[in-house]
Amino acid sequence: MKPRTAPAHRHRRSVSAWAPTAVLLLAMTTSCAGPGPVGGHAAAKPGAAGVGDRLFPTLGNGGYDVTHYGLTLDYTPQTNHLKGTAVITARATQDLSRFDLDLSGLRVRTATVQGSKAQFSRSGDELVVTPAKTLKNGEIFKTVVTYDGTPRTIKGDDGGLEGWIETDDGSTALGQPTGSMTWFPGNHHPSDKATFDIWVTVPRDEDGDFYDAVGNGELIAEEDKGGTMTRHWRTAEPMAGYLAHVSVGYFEMHKGRTHDRLPVYVAVDPDESADAGDVPHLVPEIVDWADGLFGPYPFSSTGAVVDHLPELGYALETQTKPYFAGAPDEALLVHELAHQWFGNSVTPRTWQDMWLSEGMATYAEWLWEEKRGGRSTDEIFEDFYDGTDDEAEGIWAFPPAAPPSGWRVSDPPVYGRGAMVVHKVRKAVGDDVFFDILRTWTRQHRHGNAGTRQFVTLCENASGKDLTELFDTWLFDKGKPSRM
């Protein structure tokens, strides 16, 4: 994520300092995807409502691991009405008497598990599903939920909008950090990634023209049914729920290829086409450049969605096609495309680890500016430290790895000071080791999840140096560090 106009913008200490994180990771592993009892089944019990993330304790669910979402959506822009069927394929990670799905708003009509009718109830943003038969540990099971209504737009404590957001010609679905649960039920913590198939059916408008519908991944099929058009988008690589995306409206579609023949899909709202003319050409250029620095591009296609939603105020790294609320400048485009490696393929294990995504993506901006003949990365670092960079305001408010609340994971310390941490690592280990660390990171954790402790360990192992003081000072300690 990156704001369009102003920063909006998670080492190693002693074992005791790491203990809360270790306990959290153990709880998440047990509740989300860990092995069940060995040698027989323990008594079935409900899956946990939430995975215990420090910043969003009730987000996500325990007892199962989702492997695939099949979402069939029927959307009418004129009335902002959504009708959906979610087919959720998952593996039980315990003997499971019931389980929760995250769902905010919308009316649930039916629910089945393994083809049999299931009981369900609602409690806040939790949809509690009780299958007709206990699910055994390790069992692959399929849940089907039908639902409809007017999807919610969420306004966070920071004033930002997410969820299902109406535009001047349709709508867009943006999920960071919790908005994805406004348009489909699921396990919406980033630690549970899955593949997606999304079918979006839209009607004709008053002039008889079909609305466009753009989603993650590749366009598999289009079916003209006379009065409606259905488009099928597929994401074959695992994706966190907050990165799932659908935009409905009017778009000019630009198709191309990168140097490595990777398909490029760029959708541009006609109101932004004059200012976004370079985007279809810049996307493959940036991806090819980043491929050389960060390792092979991790997905089957790339692109962008340039919408017209000026009041939104931010862009989002929706997987394979970052979303922009208006025509982006080069730095913003670089930032969101860099997230395809850092954040989308290698996804934070917890929301507290978000600095690994935003700091890396911000540092990619610094590298791009240097490549384009602007300031060097050393000069940008100094401008952030001195407060003369436009995005330096507020970067010392809290340590990057310790946002004080969930709604502050997009605040300046996570971005600007996060990038400063990355630069300090580079200066400490040297360029050859540094870029080897980045490529190793994206290779080892490709399509998975990783956290701060793993990054610190990789940096120290790759460099053969004790970097405790560096990470303590720049990543964990409060206040502005003295120069070192």
C-alpha cells in the first residue's frame, strides 16, 4: 500500500524479548496450519475465532487451512447489489466440530459442508459454521456459502476506506487490512494463503454496453449471456485474502509482454487515460528491472488497474495487478510492483511484520530514483534522517516493527524508517551480500509467509556478522537514532 499524496504509511534481541512473538507464531501455526494429534483423534473441538495476531486478534480463524477459493459473484452496479457463492476448499488441522469464517455484513442464505446442510450463525464479523458431521484432522473438506446484499465500505480509525467501495462508474474491492471480508467469507489473516478462481457477472448499462470486470491473475474466459457478461479470472499462485481484488466499471484494456514474455494486463479508466499513457509501457520495464534485483517475478502475469477514485488517497498492491485510484507517478508504480515480491509472494507472517513489505517496497523506490539519475540511495537516506524528504514526516513516531495498533500499520515509520533499516543492512554487509540476501529471501519464501526473525537470521547468516545493534537501533528502539 502507498498513499498518493502524503505518507500513510512492521533482530534480534534477547530470547525473552522475542518470547511474545514466538508464542504468537506457535499459536498461529497450531490454529491455522499445524499438525493434529498423532495416533488417533482427540475429541473434536471448535476452531478458534481469530489466530491471535497482536494487532488484529480476531482476524483469521483456527482449525483449518484454506487451499482454494471459488467465488461466483453477480454484481449490479446500478443498485450496488452483490450476490455471491463462495466455494472454500480447506484442510482440517484438528478434529473440528465447528469453525468460523470472517464475513462482515451481507446476508448468508445457505451453507453446506461436504455436500450436507450445515448450521450457521452470525456474531459480529464471524460466520460460525457447524457441519453435520465432525471433520477429522487432515480431512480435505469443501464449504459452500451463498450470500447477498449491499457490501460494506469500512472506514478505519485512520480515516481510510477499504472493503467494497463504490466508484463513479461501478465499484472496487480493496482488502488491506480487513476489507476482503466485506465481499466474501473466508480465513482473512495473511498467514492463510490460497489460490483463487473468481467469476464476475455484470449486466449491460443503460446504453446497452457491458460493464467491465477486472480481477487478479489471468482472464480465463468471457461468456456473453445476452443480458449479462461473465468473466473468469484465475490466480494459480497462493494469495492472501487482503490482496484479492475485483474492479467493475469502464476500462481500456492494454495487453503486452515483458522481456521474458510474461503477460501484462493494464486496465485504465478512460478518465485517467491521458495521464496514465505511460503505464502500459512502464509496467513491463519496471518488472524486468526488478526481476534482475529481486529474483524471478513470482506470478504468471503482471499489470495494473488505474481507476478514477480521487477521494481514496492510496494505492494497493493487489496481486498481479496493483490498484491505483488515479494515474500513478513512476515512484508509486515501482512501489506497488515491488510488492509483488515483497508482500504478495513473500507475505508477512503477522501484521506486525508489515515493515518487511513496506520498507522493501519503499527502498525499491529509492533504487529506481537512483537508476533514473536522481538522488543516490545514500542521499535519500540522509534526506529522510534530516527530515527534508517529503515523506520523512512522522517516521520516528514508533519503531517500524512495533506499530501501536492495527490501524497504524500504514503509518510513516513502517515505510520510511523501514526503508532506512533496509539501507543500513546494505551498508553493513555490502552490495554483493545485500542483493544476494534479497534474492535468497524471495526464493526461500516464495509463495509463503515469513517474519522479522527469519529476515534477521538470514542477514546475519549471509553476512557472517552480528547485526544485533543495527536492528535494535533502527528497527526496534523508540525515537530517532543517533548516527552510527
